Amino acid sequence: MYVCSCFGVTEQQVKDHAAAGACTPRQIASASKAGTDCGGCVRTIQAMLGRGACPRRELLDRKQTSATAAAPVAGLPEAA
């Protein structure tokens, strides 16, 4: 089944690129051009990728978690 009719990119091709390490719609676009013309397939690609394991996403999640944990809460004294 075609995901991107503008460039003839199939669902299997998107899955293959994801298996090869592409974990964002932008990375899929770089690999296949899908999503770079009318943009109608971008949401479908996002849904296919889901919130699976992505090394870059995991790093960002870790940074956000540590930044949140390190930020002092207003009105409470900071730990010494």
C-alpha cells in the first residue's frame, strides 16, 4: 500500500527505512522523499513510527528528565 502517492513510497519502504534507523518523519523524508511534496502522508508516517525506540529521542527524554529533576521548585528551599 502506498503511504506517499506523490513519490510512490510504500508502507514497506517506510518500515524498511525505520528498521535501518530512521525514526522521525524528517529522516524518512531524507531517505525516500516521502512527505516532502504535498505533506499529506506525514501524519501517516508519524503514526507508523509511533513512539518506538529511537536513540536520539531517548537522549532527549533523558535530558528533559534530568533537567526537570534538577530544577528547584518555587517556594521550597533547595537541598544543600
